[in-house]
Amino acid sequence: MTRTTGTGPARTGPASSGPTTPRTAGSRTAGEFQRLYGAAPEGVWAAPGRVNLIGEHTDYNDGFVLPFALPQRTEVAASRRTDGILRIHSADTRSGVVTLDVSSLDPAHSPKGADGWAGYPAGVLWALLDADLPVSAGADLHIRSEVPAGAGLSSSAALEVATALALTEAAGLRLSRPEVARLARRAENAYVGVPCGVMDQTASACATDGHVLHLDTRTLAERHLPFDCAAEGLALLVIDTRVTHDLADGAYARRRASCHAAAAALGLDALRDLPPAGLEEALGRLADPEQRARVRHIVTENDRVARVAALLTAGRLRETGPLLTEGHVSLRDDYEVSCPELDLAVATATAAGAYGARMTGGGFGGSALALIDAEAEAAVARAVTEAFARSGFTSPRTLVAAPSAGAGRLA
Ligand code: GLA
């Protein structure tokens, strides 16, 4: 079940409501597992989707990101098997039970992109075994997700992180959360074939309730900054444009390659090493206008993350709004990863009173985020829905996202 609607906003609970464990706390998923496989699971684990407040496309440039975990989670009920068979079932697809021979899991023949959903849990088991971790070379898994798929809210990271926790903790291993994130990302990079950075899996594994995660993607140093919207009378409205994005399609990889080529041309390890004060001089040394625009986005975006983090630390939440909107303009014009639906969502939300708004995630579709007065939620959502209708776009879904807890064991 997703707590989203096709026509208007759906509340996901107040921002300051303590740990956001789903009401079922895994019992529904455990019951379904038992009916499916004939025995109770060894446990149920959950991991959330994420929204990135700001810091987009900076993670593969060793830069800074500021994501938070959604209340919506993916639950994985799991039991180990000892016969080399991996069985996977999802309550959210009609695929039935997918049965795989673990010894034949092979990145070269894995399903590509989000369509092959079973590739994510299969890739995680492959990554754990490839890292020589003492997990069982087989399992029964049943998956149930609240994270909207294809909405740029990291449903794949949620599935990977929940599976990695399930398979390691069922085997009695207690890996650190960053290590769980690293293994989950390896599954996505090496098995599924999406060259994503470290942000999504780290947010899902490491975020804490009521906070955004300030992550230095080079050192992996974490700072958990309070973001209590409700106390300020604010809300974060997520607008899912319903334009599905597929990071495996090459545009993401091209942005990444362009950044790495620019860093090399400038003699830097990564664009993170270029400070705002050195930007103009560096741009003068790059001949390609497209590369210059990409570099400008990364350098200014890292700076915006620092400025948003400083405002949050000072408790000045509202004042982050203009920086969010500036970030959107940079992603639209310099990084060229927006689309008409995202631009319309941002323009309409800000015209309807949002303090700021931006696309969030990889782009080319997915979701936008708007910082609004909590009481304006219905009005902003209605304005966006009406603007989409006037433009002939598919009706967007909206939800209010309160920063929530990262992954954990439910039962
Ligand atoms: C996707 C990737 C992340 C990050 C964002 C853009 O979500 O999975 O690693 O690069 O795009 O910020």
C-alpha cells in the first residue's frame, strides 16, 4: 500500500511523531510469508525510501548531500535456506514466486533497470557472497513495499537495504549501517548495472527520525541535522509527477562521465575539490560549454548544501526555500536533468506560496519537493494538480514527507 492518492495530498503523520514504524510492524508481511512458504519467517526487516532535500548529482563527485528517509518503507520477511535456492516473492507484483539457483547468479546476465525487480534482492545476495560474508547461499524472501516505485524516491535502495539487513542479520551478522549501504549499492552498481552514487542506500540505511542526513560522500562522515517541520508550522510536500525515470538509460551515466572528464581536465581528483572561489578561473580552462555548465552546477550545488546545512543548524528552516529553488534552476539549465512536468510542479508550487521547491533525485521525471506552510498543503497540492490538468499531464500524486527513521528489524 502506498499512502499516496491520485487527486490530492495524503498525510503520512506529523513530522515530530517519534519513530515512524508502520502500524503493522511487519506482522502482515510475516503472515503472508507463512502462507506462501508454509513456515514463519526468521524475521522481518524494513528500509525506507528517501527524499533528497538538496545536493543533487554531487554524490558521484565526492560532494555533499542532504537526504532524509521517508516514512514509507519496504519490508522483507526472510528465512535462510541451505540448498542453494533463492525464492523471492513480492506482494506488489503479479510475478508469483521467482526461483533462482544461487550458484548461477551472475551480473553479466542480470535483469537491467527497474523492470527486473527480482534482480535487486538477487543482486544483494550475490554482493554479500561476493564479499565472502558468511551468509546462507539461499533464502526465502517475501517483500511488501509502501515506497512508490518509479517516483524517484529510491524504492530500489529501500529494497536493497532491507534485503541486505535481512540476509546478514538472519545469519547473525551485525554489520554497521554504512557497510550495509555499501553492499546494497554494490548490488545496484555491479549486479543491476545502474552506476548510482552512495546517497540513496546511505539515506535508507543510516537516516534518523526527525533529521536530515548531511553526508560527505568522500569520507562518509555523517551529521544528523534536526528538521522538525511541524514545530515550525512547515511541511515538505512531495509531488510525484508520474513521469517514470530510468537511470539505466544512459543520461545519468553521461552526466557522470562528463563530470569525471572535467575533473581530470582540471587536474582534480573530483569536482568536490573545486571551491566556489575557483569556479570562474576553472571554467575559463574548459573549452566545452556543456562541460562548463555541468561543473557550474556541481560547484554551486555543493555550496548550496553547505548553506542549507548552516541554516538548519541555526534553526532557520524557512530561509532554506530560496536555495531549494536556486538548486532547481541549476539542475534545469546547467545540468539539464529536469523535464516539463518537474518544472511545472516547481513553478506552480512556488507561485502558490511555497518557500522554495525543486526536483529531487536523479531527474528526467520522478518527484519534486516543496517547502510549504503546513496549512497550505491542500491549496498547493490543488494548484499543482490543476496546472497539470491544464497542461494535459497525467495527474500528479502528492504526499507530505516527514523525515523518518532509517532501516531496522521489525519482528
Ligand atoms: C540517483 C542516484 C544517486 C544520486 C541521485 C542524484 O538517485 O541513485 O546516487 O546520484 O540520483 O543526486
